[in-house]
Amino acid sequence: MLASSVEGLDSASGDYPESRMTDSRHHASTTTEPPAGEKNVATVRILDAALNRAGEGLRVVEDYLRMALDDGHLAKRAKQLRHDLAEASKSLPAEQRTASRDTLGDVGTRNSTASEQQRLSLIEVATASFRRTAEALRTIEEYGKLLDTTLAKRCEQLRYQLYTLEKATTLATAANQRLADARLYVLVEGAESAEQFAQQVETLVTAGVHVIQLRDKRLDDRTLLARCEQLVALTRPAGVISIVNDRPDLAAIAKADGVHLGQDDLTVAAARRILGPEPLVGVSTHHLAQAQQAVLDGANYLGAGPTFASGTKQFTEYAGLAYLQQVAAEVSLPTYAIGGITAENLPQVLATGITRIAVAGAVTGAPNPTHAVEQLLAQLPHSSAEMPASEV
């Protein structure tokens, strides 16, 4: 009775015969698909809306980078992304896009959330636009596969570029806040004894130095680690930033505030794998391409130089003041001019637009380090010259 009442059920297996299941699935798939014309209109409509969202989002991001962060390098990358998107969208004829629009009948225009109507800072506006743009690019990538695989693939590539731009923008904004008051950066060696090292660091902390880097190529690893731990213990209570040169492993063990890398040292990405996302990673740069790459790599600050001849380190060539001018004009990431800077030539550095300096001998080799620090601090601008934290 049961078997006969369930039409089409196979009496032996209790399953639908395969041929009937295939027919059923085929019938369902063909009847649920809209007509070809309607399907194409819907796809073009989706792509048009997503292209508009992505272009608008990139414009909002570009405005933040130009006029809030004042970063020429990143603003140019945002503009290039916007132009690349416009170029890619040419494969979808403009007349098709406009013909498919139904703004008055779009149910999405009446959907809104409270969070969309409120922004608390400039960076929050930019962050929301980054997310909106990424979502739009993903929409184009997926629906574009129905009409134009080239457009879909190009938007996938643009989405990856957008992620890099977002990382650089977020880090630059955060670094400008975190290092807003950090204008004077002093490099020190490990000294002959722990006592001498402690006395040197305490003098610098008391004098008002903002960042202290331990750079010593002579000490064995155990002694160097001990000095790193000393540096952290002496600087942290005073709010002075502690940096270890070249060695992210020792910086991580000592829980220093960060590490500084040269062009031949580990990459920023490798240092991050050791340190994690929170510590600072600085990078030495000698020309503009290196500075721009360090920004994209995720550095928190730059060293720029050498500016003048130095008594503590010899160079075959000097980037000079011209390089400082280039960095100041193109990069918003906190940048410390380095190399032979003294109280006497500091006005030339400041005239380039760079407002932070890193020194060694000018302070540590001075007869009175405290007085040397005071002379430099008296000329350096305060963080009030920066963008207010509330505005970013």
C-alpha cells in the first residue's frame, strides 16, 4: 500500500530512479532561471551599481589621503586605482549600464542602518570607504564572471592592491598619532658596563629625549640582550620609546617598543612575524623609492639620510637635504632625518619640511649631553604642528 501510494519510488531501493531525478533537477534549473534578457539586465545592473560604489569609495579614500593625511604617495596610488577601475569598466558599455538602472524601483535605496549615518573621525570615514570599495570590487569580480571574465579578473587584482593601500593608510594614521610627540631620537651604544649604560640612558631620559635606540655591533648576543632589557626598564616608566637596531628577536625577548631595520636587514614582514603587529618597525631609507616601498611594506616610521657627514658612521654618498625635501613632500609616515645633524645645521633640516631628527654623536659625544638635548629640542616643533589626534 505504502509503495504504491508514493508514485515513482523505486520498490527495491527506496530511491527515485536516477533518470527521473536528473529530469527533475534539469526541469527545476531551467524553470527558476529568468529569461536571458532579464538575466543580462540584472547582471549589468549589479555590475553598474558595484562599479559606482567602488569609484565613489575610492574618491572618498583619495580625499582623505590628500587633504587629511597629506600623503602625496598614497593619494597617487588611490587615484591610480580609481583610474584603473574606470579603464577596466570600459568593457561594459556605458549605454548598457545606464539602460539597466532602476534607481526609483531599487529596494536597496530605502534600506539604511544607524551606523551608516554616523562617523566619529576622518579616519573612520576613510575606513568605511575602504570596506565599501572592497565589497564592491568583490561583487564585480563574482558577477563579472557571467559577462566579462577579464573585468572580473582585473577587479580581483585591484582588490588586492586596495588591501595594501588600506594597510599603509591605517599604519600611517596610527603612527602619526603614536609618534606625534616623538621628535628627538637618539642612538646609543651599549657602553663598557651595565652601570655606564644605565647612567647614559638615565641622562637622556631626564633630558627629555623621546626615542632611544640601542645600536651596538660589538657586543655578544647575551650582553646585547641584557642591555636591551636595561633600556626597556629605564625608558618605559618615563614614556620614552625603546628601539633595538637590526635585531627583532632581541627586541621581542626584551619587550622593546620596536626595532629598526636597514636596507640589508630582515624585511618588515619578517620582523612582524617575530614581533607581532603592535611593536614599531622603522626602516632606513636613502632615496624616495625605498621610502615609498617601506610605506607599502608596513613600516611605522622612516629614517632618511644620510644628510650630512657623520662622526659615528661613514658613508660613500649622501642623500642630502634634497632627499629630505622629497620625503617631506611625498610621505606622511613619521620620518627622522639622520646623519651628521647638529644644533648648528638643524635649521637646514627643518627647512626641508622634516620635523623629526635622529642623532648619535651630537648628543652622546657632547661634553654636556643634557645641554645638547636642550639645544636640539628648543628648535624642534611640537606635535601641535601635526594634525590633531581628534581629526584623524
